[in-house]
Amino acid sequence: MSRPTSYIGIHDDLYGGMTSIGKIIRDAWVFGILPEEESCKGWQLGGIENLIDQVNHEWDKYGCLVSRLPEGLRERHQSIHDEAFRRAKEAGWRGEFETDDEQ
């Protein structure tokens, strides 16, 4: 089975993006790298890799810890990720590993 050449978009991903790429996109929303309306649907792998680099650069400023985010970013992080967890749970997600190939 061949791997897809483009991303299906966070809303069409497993449980609304409860994957590594989905987390990166949500974090990009948190840091204002992407607007929350951007699902990354149709993005090529190179674009996703660039986004990962940008998000990692932002996390490095805070030691990769939510607790070190300034209050506004911390609240935004919690809001965005809590909403993602709520939607995923409604869709049947239980917090297990999202895909076999990520284990």
C-alpha cells in the first residue's frame, strides 16, 4: 500500500486530527503560525515538514513545556486542545495510539 502524497486535512484525519500531524497543526494555531481555519488539506509533505520546523522553533522558546507558555498562549493552547479532545471523544477516540505505524 502506498503512502498518500498529500495530507487529508485535520478535520478528515483520524478522530479529527488526533495524530502527530494534527497536533502540529493545532500547535500552529496556538502560536498564530496558521489561522484556525487552515486545515492543511492537500498540503504536500514538504509543507508539513516546514510547519513542523516552525512549530518546533516556537516550542523551543518555552522549553517545550505548556507550563512555560505566557498566560495568553497557555489559555489558547488549552482551549484549542480541549476542544480537539472533546470532539475526538465524541467520535469514539479513547486516547489510545492513533495509528499502528506511530507505535
